Amino acid sequence: MTRLITSENITSLSEGEIFVFGSNLRGAHGGGAARIAYEYFGAQWGEGVGRTGQCYAIPTMQGGVETIRPYVDEFVRYAEQHPELTFLVTRIGCGIAGFTDREIAPLFDAAKEMPNVALPARWRMILN
């Protein structure tokens, strides 16, 4: 099985591709990947969780890693229910939120074998 890798610099999306980014619960998409999601891919201001436009927001700014886990689990269920879509997961939590790849990657262990979920190359190395 081919494991999808998320590009380091996503500037456009094809039909059926979803940009997965780290957000805050208020949905104030002012910086980092959240700003790109808002400006280019249809993320809605004020929506900090879930799908809007060609995006899927996962909150990362509300506390420690364990506060992110339920949102990642919710994302994995959503991706399972939508095999017709390809989810391009960015390095959520590893920018403005200040977490490391080693802290966040394990949250996506359940998604590593999913054929419709692309993960960052760094995370694939950590998860293997």
C-alpha cells in the first residue's frame, strides 16, 4: 500500500482534496496554516473545529497534547466516513502552538495506514 505524504508547501488543492490544519477553538485563523486555510481554501472565520470549504480544522491551542487527541480522533472518524476525499494533514500543532513533531505524530497513529490520509514525511518516520 502506498502511504501518502503531505507536501511541505501546499499552494493549491485538487477537487476532493481537503487541507487539514491546526486551529484555535475560536476559529480566529490569523496565522500559519490556519491563515492559508482561511485565505485560499475556504476555512470559515469563527469555525475552529471540523470541515468548512476544502478544509478541516483541528484545534491545537487550548492546552497540552492530550487536549488535542479527541479532536484528532474525531478527524480520523470523519476521514473513515469519507473515503472519496483525500485529507492532506499539515504539521498541526508544530508551528504557532509550539508542540514538537514527536509529541503530535503519535496522535495520528490510527490514520497512518488510511489510504485517503496524507501525513507529513517527518510524522511517517516517527510512526514507523
